[in-house]
Amino acid sequence: MSSNEKNSLREKVTIDGNEAAAYVAHKTNEVIAIYPITPSSNMGEWCDQWSSEGKKNIWGTVPVVAEMQSEGGASGAVHGALQTGSLTTTFTASQGLLLMIPNMFKIAGELTSTVFHVSARSIAAQGLSIFGDHSDVMATRSTGFAMLCSHNVQEVMDFALISQAATLESRIPFLHFFDGFRTSHEVMKIEALAINDIKAMMDENFIAAHRQRGLTSEHPVMRGTAQNPDVYFQARETVNPFYTKCPDIVQKAMDKFAKIVGRQYHLFDYFGAPDAERIVIIMGSGSEAAHETVEVLMEKGEKVGVVKVRLYRPFSIKHFINALPKTTKSIAVLDRTKEPGTSGEPMYLDVVNAVHEQFTAGELPFAAYPKIIGGRYGLSSKEFTPAMVKAAFDELSKPKMKSHFTVGINDDVSHTSLTYDPLFTTEKSDVIRAMFYGLGADGTVGANKNSIKIIGEETDFYGQGYFVYDSKKSGSTTTSHLRFGPRPILSTYLISKANFVACHQWQFLEKFDMLTSLIDGGTFLINSPFAKERVWDNLPLSVQQQILKKKIKLYVIDGNAVAQKTGMGGRVNTIMQTCFFAISGVLPKEQAIEAIKKSIKKTYGKKGEDIVKMNYAAVDATIEHLYQVEYPNELTSKIELPPVVPNYAPTFIKEVTGVMIAGNGDSIPVSKFPVDGTYPTSTTMWEKRNIATEIPSWDAEWCIQCGKCALVCPHATIRIKVYDNKLATGAPETFKHMLYKGNDYKGQAYTIQIAPEDCTGCGICVEVCPAKNKKETKYKALNMVPQPAVREQERKNWDYFLTIPEVDRRTVDVKTIKGSQFLQPLFEFSGACSGCGETPYVKLVSQLFGDRTIVANATGCSSIYGGNLPTTPWTKNADGRGPAWSNSLFEDNAEFGFGFRLSIDKQQEQANELLIHLIPQLGEEFVNEILSAKQNDELAIYEQRERVKKLKEQLKGTTTPEARHLLEIADTLVKKSVWIMGGDGWAYDIGFGGLDHVLASGANVNILVLDTEVYSNTGGQMSKSTPRGAVAKFAAGGKPVGKKDLGLIAMSYGNVYVGQVAMGANDLQTVKTFLEAEAYDGPSLIIAYSHCIAHGINMQYGLNAQKLAVDSGHWPLYRYNPALPKEGKNPFQLDSKPPKIKFEEYAYNEIRYKMLTKMAPEKAKRLLKEAQDDVMKRWRFYEQLAAMNFGGHAPQSVASEH
Amino acid sequence: MDLSTTYLGLELKNPIVPSASPMSRTVGNVKLMEDYGASAVVLFSIFEEQIRHETKELYHHLTYHAESYAEATSYFPSVDEYHSGPDEYLEHIRKLKESVAIPIIGSINGVTDGGWVDYAKKIEQAGADALELNVYYIPTNVSLTSDDVEQTYFDIVKDVRNQVKIPISVKLSPFFTSIPNVAQRLDNMGVNGLVMFNRFYQPDINLDTLNVEPGVLLSTSDALRLPLRWIAILYKKVKADLAATTGVHTSEDVIKLVLAGANVTMMCSALLRHGPRKIREVLTGVQQWMVEHEYPALKEVRGSMSHQSVADPSSFERANYMKALQSYM
């Protein structure tokens, strides 16, 4: 093939919306500045990958991709690059887009050509949501950006190019957007634009003009002046002609595109009956469902139509009105956004105005002024189905229509919602619809993406894949929705009538109702540990009932056995994929098998022959082990599904939380929800996820009662109590206890208890356990045992354990590991990854200070496992006290927590003033006791609580305004501990400015940086904490510069307590640091090494990874206590020993470093050497700091309890 | 003075061949060894585990958490192609062949008759002059017979012999019931050299942690008694060349082993302790001895005190033990 032929080739590709946008953006730009944010992150990642592979744009140069510290920073860099004449783009969504708004005004005000590609996402309001709607893009309407909306993956690619062409000609910057997740993550077979298509759309004259406008000292001009009242207004009006021309320019670009490529688009595309009377106006992926609905309704003779809005800004009234049929009588405008307090959502108002203006101008083409109603749908990727579209059309038929309606929810408060018939469907029988229920870790989604590609490549079928993930990071479940059919698939909603359902994990049978979606006579495939003869009797009763009722064809395979046998471990992906092809008949079986193998070769060929062989073996073994089950025509099961939450749970838990847990959150009516986003804590305890296959079992005979297991447990599922021996007598038979070994609770009973249904089975506790079984050293005092066998017994033991009173905090020596672990964790059973490196630190805060803590949590992993519905791990003690928690944003967390402190301090000051004022009533001695209370340990805090309790009782009887006021704020007289938490992405990058300011403020806040050295939550992008030589997204070639020394920066203020800790290396130093930091009356910063799945390690050995980091000197442990110089002591204490292993020994234990040796061995060697130099330089510097003489004796470092 | 010898069909200028060790990991070290007189180098071993598991390890970690969570469909940059440990090994051979003149002997260490055998071919293609197979097998199953264990060796050797044309040697364990029989059968399969013996990593127990910790104990000259006996016994009984590889520390050690019948003597511990310069010292010592004892060529030394050449062959046999006792008495 000649290069020109190649450049003209329009390949059929199966990709998602993000890749489609990125493809054109990368081909048509020179500079790309980004910042990761869901669901747009992948666009930047694709571009980074292509640039790092040396892929060029259409002008033959490799675009430069720069990751910035925030979206604000990215938009600033974009603005700068544009102003100096480069073709520049960025990708973002949601809060990120909001952070770009200031620059968007500037860029538009300066008539600068650019396209921002946005995967539209909800804005955080009463709660954050990563899912799709138009709230973000609608917030940018006044910036002056043109707004072009793509409705499906094909359009994303096409419009990315059309907007690029239009921005260059019109000089108006474009926001090209598409629905987050539904379009950004939907995998679809589309026709990729050829290089020559892209070239043909780019007009070199406009590009030259763009360059010529760039700032250069060869032809100096100035831009960005400050203007006064005399001229700003007029100058602002200069741009009007550009906006007037813009719609025609876009249409021209669409027409040109149609000539080149063949697909014709319009600013507003109408589909429906030529004589339609009822019209729906809609923008985004929902228009596809609307199109499908109109098609079906038209077949039934209904006079309906849909206008798909593509160019939303500038809104061309002329084009819009012309798109409507002249027979239009009523219009429903559907907005995928919410604007509280408005007279109508934005697009509705645009339509009302358009009709009104044409009417005023006397140019309304309709027989009568149409009725117009507006409605909201699909917020945060809420399902939007043909049934809902039909509901909108139905509403237009009613004599009294409901405007400002909602559809898709049950609004029983404001009664806005339209009712719809959930059984109405537009699914065609020639479309194959398959659903797959899998675990994240079993590779189901990846295999399904692969299946779509195979079918896309091997057949003329069109394919669509959409994937639903739950909000947990451990044991997360995935549901894949795949459609294949002879026509492009417009069904932009989940499958509700499947021909094929696959259950990739047996335990799902007790968790999810998978068969309601399966049609009569459909096929059900189960990955079953039971042989085909025994499967039937082991199915839950409700599953048997549905199978019989629907005459379902049942297939089973022991996928896990096949996976083990063929070396696939826990990955049943290839196996289940093979089953799908073998049963579904999408392709002839032989052809399908060959295609799977071809695809395996293509995917893994360059990554090792063994992986290819392993997958081949799995494919072959699958066919041999796949069976159809002949089942009896009778119900034999005794297995009933347990209630999601027990009946004794609180009402809110039963009516809201439990419904969400069961996966039925869509059914909860508006009235059940808190109006302001306030939710109760203590809710993960109801979830009982049972995701561990193995859990630890305590062998008291060998236990040395060190407490390390409880300290390191990421999910607080190992608890320790010391208690009155008498309580042990009433315990269940298998409840374990032993005599406490120390003197402090001499004679009492001691128990380590596991929460069997909450444990994730990470095994970290067993790794850390120092006590070996001396008879058989392979065992320890904790050993992993299969969970199902002990579940029932341990559930009873756990319940009993909970009835034993917690240890009295006043008696506990919190400075020891053992003591600290007698304190009840008030952070339990989070959805964090199994073996998470962050959560033990968070839990420790909750143990040491939880009953007086207020947490400001930066967006990121910790806010997700801490606050993603349905449940929260933050909980309360028996007194009802516990951490109060809130998440504001990603970027402002330090300031947010600082606000807590200002407020609490102010209230406390007021309380103090009022106390003094009320001395005559309260008594001087009592008031002085309260005012002078030190509250520096548990006992003193307890005593102050007692005083405040007494105070409140006294105040209750008083009616003076001062007394009432004091009663309101009296609780602030008890010490409050403010904790500001987040990851390194927040602390080192996006929130660093605020963090720095708060550190400098001197305020008494405790800042905990859960440092994974990478953006973990959004999928492993480089942060300024990423070490030299580590591979991360945007540092695919290994990070070339060393990590920022955040601790040293904080120390430079002199009044900030700084501690660097790594629990796996020195747990005692960790506990001591937390206690000192909290006790210090000023800002404290704890930087906590947190191993992470993004490091590429076996999480069971996470603590060992921490130890290696410290032993190598990569992560020195230290404490900087500003209180010490006053005692003549050096504030800086090094708590770890000089590097005793090479950096290499630490680093090459982790894939993030090691993979560079596989990708670029020479570079890896160089960076390794430089990283080793970093370590030694930093160590020598720290040694000097630690050796400085402040006039007294050097303080002692903390020895490990190891 | 003619120190030349032949080994695996290769003409070597002297009998000192550094055996598989981390010393050969860098081109610089191999050059140094050449400069100090090494006549060939056996490269560090590529382990079967490396071949089989390294790519799987990468594959596992790069994919395990992917596609599990809406915000992060992956945690690492996408990698189109990566060089696994074996690829680096092959690249290392290519670089060595460009940098040094002495023969390079590749080394594979494994226990099963698996896909890694294909790798032998890749080592050949990369330019290795010969290949040493280090079959490292510790039977722990009580139902496994000595026949079974031997068959494992033969299967692997047969596979590799079929894969490559370059000479191959087998590094043996000293724990066969009948070493001569094993040696002969290997000989019949076309093995070009027998390397005696494998110095297994021996486990140790850490008394503080109660963990088993594998460790390498460097050898001393005392260890050469074992290969000395078996080389002496096998000399001329098999066609394959004989290499001694345990306990070679001094020129005396080299001479003894050549007298017994070794074609080459392989050094490892001494080089790890003293560096490559030790080779020159040993060679000088060998030359001095030959001058003193009027041997013009090493080939004349070789085998002159083998089992069949000594006056009392029983001195290499069990009777030798009786004699030792008598002399002690």
C-alpha cells in the first residue's frame, strides 16, 4: 500500500469516545496541556502514549503533551501556547472545566482558535458524581466559547475535526463535548477518519493566520490590557460579527466534511415524521434513544419527531426554527442539567426565546404558536430509555402539560416526575444483547472489549459495549452490556432484555438478580465451582424459579479450575469470553475460536510467548469443560436469599442505604433523600460484602499480644479487646480468648476477633504477625483459612465481641502499638483496595482522636472509600461520638479544613467570653476549671467533657440570651481535632498553594498526606511526588526528575510540625508522630508512605515494600518538632538508619520502576543511578540537619518495636 | 609454554573459564576477565523461572487491577512492547560478541521440560558459541525414583539437543546413584561436555526469625575433591569434554584437575572474592609448575593421573577410604 493509499484508508475501528476525540486532537494540534479528571483522563493519556511512541500529527511533528498541576494550570498553559501561535488543545470535565472558566473568558475574548474536548460530567453539589450530564458545560455558556455536542462515538471523531476546522475559520474557541461515560467510555465500531480526510478539512490559510496572531518579539504587540469604564463596553461588543458568522461557518465545515467523508450533519438535525406535531428537542447521547423511540412511534403512526441539537452556542435561531417541521404544535425540551431557581433549564429557555423571537419578527412558520415545555433527565448518567422519551411525547399529547418536569426518577416531593411504562421497549429482535456480571479482578470488562473488537473485525455487525462499575475499590463488581446488530446501534441505555447473561462469579447468584433481564428461552452461563450434575441443587431458589419459568438454557463451566490449570490464576476472562463465543452463535464456533486466538496473539504477542500460550491453553481447555445443564422440572433448592440489611437496621438504612446496596437506588423516591447532602455515618457495618475467600484465624496459643495485626489492618476487621474475664464465660463456644499478658490489665481476658464478612482477605495481618507457631513454623498466631467454612461461626463470635465493652480510653497507654490498638477504630470496612496502604493511617487517626475529630477530605481515593454512597466507613463510638467528615473539592481541601479551625476557634473564644460573662451564675471556680483545662490527654479530655456536661445542665435552666448562646456552642469547649487529609495529587500538586498557605498560617490543624507518589484514584498519573525513575502515566519513559521534598518545604517555616512515616518500617514511630502532631499547637504535616496498587506490587507484602523504601533511604523517617528548640534541642530528628540496601533493591521490587527496565533498559539504568544519588544526597543533607547543635542534647530517635 | 586446551569443540588458549556467576552481567567485567586471561566465559544463568514468570509477573501487575473501577480503567501507561529478562540476556550476548574475542557460553538453569527449551535456540541465534544446561532438580516426592529424576535430565537434554546446533554441556548434580552411567547416557545423546558439579544453593535457618533463608556459600579449594574423583573416573570413559567447576581457587587446584582429566577448570568463588585479576595469578602459577615439572604442553598434563592412568585406580574408589583409615591408624 502506498503512503497515500494508507493516508486515505478509513479503517473500521472499535474504540470509545475518549479515544475518538483524542485521535483527532492529537492529529491536529501541536501543544496539549492537560490534567487528569474522570471521565476525560483517558484522552490525555492516549495523547501522551501516542506522543511517547513518536506518533506524529498531520504536519509531521510529534505533539508535546504536558501534564499540569491543575486544570487551572492546564488552561493557563493552553492560553499561553495559543497566544504564542501554536495549535493547542486540552481535555477536561466537571470541576476541571470550572477551573478553566477564567481562561476560557480570556481565550474567547481574544478570539483565539482552539478546541477543548470535554466529556461532560456532573458538578459536585449535594454530592460529587463522576458520571455524565451537562451541568459542567452549561456552566460555561457565558464564556464566549462555541459549544458543539457529539451524540455518539462516531460523531465524537467527526465533530472533533469539524470543530477544529470551524474554530480556525471563525476564530471562536470551541468546546466540543459529549456525554461522560455513556459516550466517553462506550465502545463502538466506527469508521476512523483517514489522515487525508483530516488534512482536507484543515485550511492552511487559517492556520497561518492563527500563527501570525501569535506574540513575538519580532513584531511586538500587547494583549490583555486593563480597560476603563470609557472603553471596556465598546471593546466587548467588537466580537459580535464573529459570533453572527459562526453558525454558518460550522455548517460550511459540516457540508465540506460531508463531501469528503460522506456523513452529513446539520447544526440541528431533525428526525421524524414530516408532518410531526409533537417534537422533542434534545442534545447528547439521549438523542440516540430519542431517535430510536421516534422510529418505533412513527411505525405506529404517531406524528412525532426529534431535533438533535449539535451546535448549542452560538445558538442559531434561524437554523433551529428551520429544522422544525411546519406542523409543529408542541415541543418538549429535554435538558440534561439542573439550574435550581431558574425559570427554566438553559436549552428550554433558548427554545422558548427562539420561538418568541421568530414570532416577534413575524417569521414563525407554524400555524399556531406552539406549546413549549421543558424537562430534566439523565443527571449523573441516570438511565434515559425509550420509555422515558415516550413519556415526554405522551406529555405533549395531554391537554394540560407539565412543564419543568423530570423523567427517570420518582419525585414525590415536588411532583415533577413523569410516569413512564418500564416495559416499553424499542429493542429489535435482530440485535444480540448480552450481559456479563464479573469482578473487576477477573478481567471480564477487558475480555468484553476484546469481544466487541473481534466481532467488529470479523463480521459486518455493528457493536456497542458499555460497562458499569460499582463504587468499591476492593471486590468491585462490573456489569458489561454488549449489543451486536446489523445496523449502527442507537441504544444509549443499559440492556433490560438480554438474550444472553453470564455470571462470572458464583457468589453473585446470592447478590444480584441477573435473570429478570433475561428473555424467555435466553441463555444463562455460570462460572460454577460445582460439576454440571450438582449445579442445579446449589442454585438459590429464586434463580431456579426464574430458570424454570423462562425455560432458560443453562450452561456451566468451572472457569476457576480451568484458569488454575492453564496458569491464568484468578483471571477467567479469556475462558468466559470463549464460552460466550461458543454458545452465543454470534460467529461460527471455529471461526470464533480462531479469532480469539488471533486477538490473543495480537494483544500479547509482543509481551511474551508464555502469555500467548497460556491464553491459548485456556481457550482450548474451555471448550472441553463447557457443559449445557439438563435440569429437572422442579424446584429443589433450599437456598433463600438473605435480606440485604437486617430487619433491626435503622429506618434510613432499610429504606435508603439498603436499597442502594441492593443495586436498586434508581427506585428510591426523592422524599427519602436528605435535602442537603447530609448522611448518617456508621453505614459500612450494614453492608457485609463477604468478598474474601480467605480470612485470618487467630491462634491464641502463640499470640504475643503485640497488636500489630490490628494496627495494619486496612479495613479495621481485626479488633482487640481486653475485658473482664467473666464476660468470656457467656461467649459462643468457638469464641477465642486468653489471659492478658501485661500488668496493666492483669487478670483480664484478651481477644483478637475478625469481622468475617467485612474482611477483604488481603493477608497483611498474617504478614506482619511476628509470632510463629513454634511447633510448625509455617503457621503463626494468625493464619489464613477459607472464609465460607468459618463464616457462620465467626459471625456469631463477631456479634458477641461487639457486645463486650470497649476498653476505657482513660486507662490506655496510647503511645504503644499495643495500647493504641485497644482504642476503637472509628473508620471501618471501607471500600478501599484489599491491602490498601492508606487506610491504616486514616484508621489510626480515628482511633487516637476520632471522638473529637472533624475531617476535611480532599477528593481522591480517600474521599471515595471514605464517602462514596451507598455507605461510609466513618463511624461512632457507644457515646455517639465520632469523626464528622466532609469533602469540599480536590483543590481547596487545606483551606476547607482551615475554615473548620477558624470557625471552631472562634466559637470556642465566644464560649470562653460567655463563660466569663456568666461567672455570676456559674461560679468562678467552675468557670476557671473549664477555662484552664489543659485537655492534653484522654483523662483530661474526659474530665472536660464531664464539666461541659454539667455546664449544659446548668444552662438549660437559664433563659438569658448569653446562656442560650453558650448552650449552643458549649461543646466547642471540649478539644476538637481538625484533620485535613488527602493524597499526594492534592498536597503536592493541585492543592499545594492552599496547603502552603495553611501551613504558613500557624493554625492548629493536622494535615495527613496519604502519599502513594502517584494519582491513584484517577489511574496512576504522575504527581510531583512521583519518584525519579518510576513509570507513571505522563511519565511513561520514567519520571526524569526527583520528587518534591514537601516535608523540607514545610520545615522551612520553622513553626510547622513535620513527620515522615512509613508504618511498615517503624510502626511505633508512626504512632508517636501522630500523637506529637496532634498535640502540637500549630500546623502539623504528616507525610505517610502508602503502598498502592499503582505501584505494581502484591498488596499482601505492602508493608515490606514500605520497609524497603525506608531501608534504601528513599523514604527516611523523621520528625521535625518546632517545640524542641525552646528546650535547646534540635527540632529535626532522623528516626531511620542510614541507607542499608541499594535503591535498586527497593525499586525493582515494584513494577512501577521495574517496567522501565523492560521498556528502556539503558534509560532505566541512568535513572536508577540518579535516583540512588538523590537518596544519598538527601540523606547526607538530613544527617547534617539532624546534627545541628541547638544548645542541648540531641533527642533520641524512636526505636522500632520490632 | 602451551596452555591450550579444547572444550566443547572450541580451541581455548588455556583451561581457565569463569563459570556462571553475576560477574558476567556487565560487558566491562567480561572484558576484564578476557584481559586477565580467561579463555572463555560461561555467562550467568538465565533461570527458567525468569523465562516463564517474568513476563507473567509484568502482565499480572499491569492488568490485575485494570478495568475494575470507573475512574481508573488502568494504573500504568499502556506498553506496546516490553523486553523481558530473556530478551536482555540475548542482547547481552550480542553485545559481548561484539566486544570480546573469547568464546561466550550461554547458560540456562531450569528444572522442567517446558517452553524454556525454545530459549536455547534464541541463545544460539544471539551468537553464543556454546550452551551450558544447568538442570537444577531437588526431588522431594518420596514416590519419585532415581530413574524418574534421571529421565527428567534426559528429556530436557534431548529437547535442547534437537533445538540447537552449537555444542552443549550439562552441569551435573553430584547426587546420582551412578554418575558414570548418567554421564554415558548423556554422552550418547550428543552432549559435548559434562560440567562437574552444580553447586546448589543450600538453605539455611535464621534462628531469630525462624525463616529458611537460601544463601550462597563461596567454595574453598577443599571442594575440588568431589569433581577431582569423578573427572578422574570419567576421563576417556566418555567422549564428552570434562569441566571441573567446584573448588578451583589456585594454580595447584587447576593442575590437579587437569591431571585428573579436566579439559577446563571453571572459576567462580575465587573471582568473586579476589576479582578477575586472580585469573592471571592462577595462570602464572600453572605455567611455573609446568616449567618446574617439565611439561611443555597442558595437553600432556591432562589425564595423566586419571582413574585409568594412575598406578592404583582403587585410590579413586572405595578402597581409598580403607587406605585413609589405615594411614591414620
